[in-house]
Amino acid sequence: MLCCMPGVAFVPALLVSWSSAAFIISYVTAVLAGHVEPLVPYISDTGTKPPESGIFGFMINISALLGVITMYIRYLLIEKQNESSHFVRSSCNMFSLCIGLMGCIGMGIVAAFQELSVPSVHDIGALVAFGSGVVYITLQSIISYKSCPQWNTYFVCHIRMAISVVSCIAFIPMIVFASQISMTKIHWTSGDKDYTYHFVSAICEWTVAFGFIFFFLTFIRDFQ
């Protein structure tokens, strides 16, 4: 595997595969345990009760750490490319890194404070994670365009921007509909009050989360 991924390409590859596994394993465990309904629960719902809470907390913390490493390497890469090309201000690159690190901190908060135990802190962490993540990938998409054609192809830039746009669009209804839910619970059925709000916001949440995963997948070529 390492021979197929020269340089540090294994870092975003590991981030993508580990994060995907964190979501999927927690989801499957929670469904099999009967703690959530199979049809689009919130991501946090799949990591609230034991045993999936332990799996979720551990794996999301590792994902946050891998995210920090990936973003820092991306920062260093742009700084190095910028020495000869001068396609972006160093302050803009640093700002993007800081926003990304805030998102990783938000992930750590989500993993540490369970949804039903400390809902207010958990929700703040989720808002920081998703909000900062959307801003980060948007900034990185803009930086990618500025680095064309020397350091990126327009095809890759278009993919990154498309992912950013979809994530931004999904982020808004995710917040709006979630704010309309009047109760905190993890086992939702179609007859529950506010179920429609939950269903729509959960779909948007999964869309944004996997938008992040697919975005970091595009870093593999750069990191080679």
C-alpha cells in the first residue's frame, strides 16, 4: 500500500478510510443493538449508548487527530508551492489552517460529550465541527483554483468546488431543521412529533459529513 502511495499520500487515505469506518461501524452497531432506527439517524445518535458510544468516541478522536495532521501537511505543502508561484497570501493559508483546526476541536468535543448527557455542549461542538469544516473546504477549493494550472488540474478544482457547494447547501437546512426539533431523543419513528425535521436535517448531516470525506480524498494526489 505504501508503495502505491509515495510521499505522505497515506495520511489523507488513512483519514478517509478511518473516518468512513467510524461512521459505518458505529451505525451498524447501534442499529443491531436496537438503539436507533436504520433509516437515517443522526450521526451522533449512532454513538450515544454503549457499546457503540465507546467505538464512536475512540474512532472520532483518532479522526480528529488525523484531520489535524492532514490539514497541517496541506498548509506546509501550499507554503512550499507558494515560494515559487506566489498564488495565495500566506495569511490566507494560515487562516484556512486555523479554521480547519477549529473543526477538529469541534469533533473532539462531539466525541467527548455525548448527545444525551450534555446536549448543549455536544451541539456546540457539532456546530463548530460542521461550520468550520464547510468554511475550510470552501477556502481550500478557492486556493486550489488559484494554484492552477501549475499545482492542480481544473478537473480536480471543479470536483472540490462541487463538493464544497453541496456541503454548504446541505449545511443550511441541517441547522434550520435541527433548530425546529423540540425534543432530544435518539430513537425516532415516523409517528413522532418533529420527525420530518429530524429526517431532513439528518440527511443533510450525513451529506455534509461524507462531503468532507470525499473532499479529503482529493488530497491524496497532491500529497504524493
